[in-house]
Amino acid sequence: MSIVIVIAPQPDMGYTAWANLQQAGVVQAAPSRREKLTPLQIHELMLKTAQQRLRLVDSSSGGLSPVVPTLEKLWTELATDLMLANVDAAHYGWQQGLDAHTPAFWHRLDPEARFVLVYEDPAAYVARAIIAAKEQRNGVPEPLEELLAQWHASHALLLDTFYAMNGNAVLVHATESAGAADFMGVPRAPTATPADAPTSAGLAPTMLRHLLQPMVQQHAQAHALWLELQAVAQCPAEPPASDAVAVFHLVGAVLDLQAELQNANDQCDDLRQKNTQLQQALSAETAAQLQEAAAKAELLQKHELLAQAQKALEADLA
């Protein structure tokens, strides 16, 4: 029985790593025996209590926050109950977000626990933030400097967590996480399609990353941390393409987007044509209904005139 915990600064960054591990034989942890709490529910309880009762340390020290004894006891009871519910699993685990408290706790509780720490490059982080803001109504992305500061803060904590695990953690890039299975001693799963691969749905993020890369490299602090992550990672990102190759891919992505735009325009033209035909048919039907209504009104009027004439005739005969 061994625990595998996938940790990423943002949940969607760890999906591919967790999917690869599941394909390799790591099962999703069953809920705890007593309270039937899932690992994520336990994680949320830990964070909730940590906000109230943990003694926080200065982030500049690079350490992880210690847990007060009463809180450690509560967490241990929750974690032990979860572990007992999964005692028959060879490899089990879960995916969770990054925080400064729970990784150290799990490491103390089970020295054999393994951690897969997932990171991404700053250009991808900024690109996703921009797209997410644009998808919101009246959404405005945060300034580049603030987005890079957010990336730096979360990934600095991720790197500190990696160093604190003393060999029990593997650091993998979000698009290269298939190799995490090797660290666990389980067969490597089939490589999944990277989340940022230039498929039809991912052209815009890929283009944004190419466009943002020069600006991101100007941010000395973020660029230095990125180089350190790449240097110590067991599964680092692929080396960046040369400028010529990057521009070539960018041109290809633009042409693909133009083709999709033309296809969308053609579909809009078809819809406009069908709408015009429907409007014409509706107008014709409306005109026919009006003509029928006028004819009925005319017949009714004639009927009333005939009735009046008949009454007048009957009056004369009387």
C-alpha cells in the first residue's frame, strides 16, 4: 500500500498527470471509513482548520508552516481513517491543490508517500489567465506584471515543497507528466495528448504562448525561477523551439485559424440565406392570411347587407 498525491498550483494543471497515473494502475482513493469523506473533502477541512490554528511562518524563510499538536492529532485521525479505507490498494491517491501545510503533514505521517508536483511555464499560465478573463462577461485580464507575480509565488512554493520532500517527490512539467509513473515504479501509461498541443481547440493558447514568450522572458524573477524548475525537474518541458521554428508554427496556426474563420463565415452565410428564405416564406404566409381575412370580412359585410335588404323587403310586403 502506497500513497500517491498529485499537487499543482491550479487543479487543471494536474489533470493529465493524474490521468496518466490512473492508467498506470494508481486508483482513486476511496472515502474514509467513518465519515465517508473523500480526500478532497479532508483536504478542505485541513485547510479550513489551518487558517484558524496554524502558526504561519514568514514566506521568505522557505519553510512549511508547523502544525500545533491538537491540529496534528485531528489531521492524523482523518488521514488514518482514509488510509484504513484503502488498505487493500497497492497504489492509491488523489489530486489536490498546492498549499503550504498539507504536503508536509502527509510526508510526516507516511514517509513512503510519493508526491507528483506539477508545474507549467509562465507563458502558458498568463495565456490561460487571459483566455479565462476574456471568456467572462466584461472580463478584463490582470496586468502582465501581476500575473507573473502570481505564477512566481505559487511556483516558488511548489519548488520549496519539492526540496522539503527529501527525494519523495518528483517535479514534472504539465505536458511531460507521463514520466511520473516511472517514479512510482509502475508501468508508464500511454502518453496523453498535451493540454496545449496545437489542436483545433488549442490554437489560440498556443499562439498566445508564442506571442507572450518574449515579454515573459523580460521578467527576470519569473525567468530565473523557470530556469531553476527546469534544471531540477525529473520531467522538464521540451526545450523551446528556435525563433524560426516558433514563427513557422505561429504562421501555421494563423493559417489554420483563418481557415476556421472562413468556414465559420460560410456557415453564417448559409444561415443568413436560410433565414432570408424563412422570412420570405413567413411574409408570404402572412400575406395569404391577411388576404384570407380580408375576403372573410368582405363576405361578412355582404352577408350583413343581404340580411338588411331581406328585412327591408319583408317590411315592404307586410
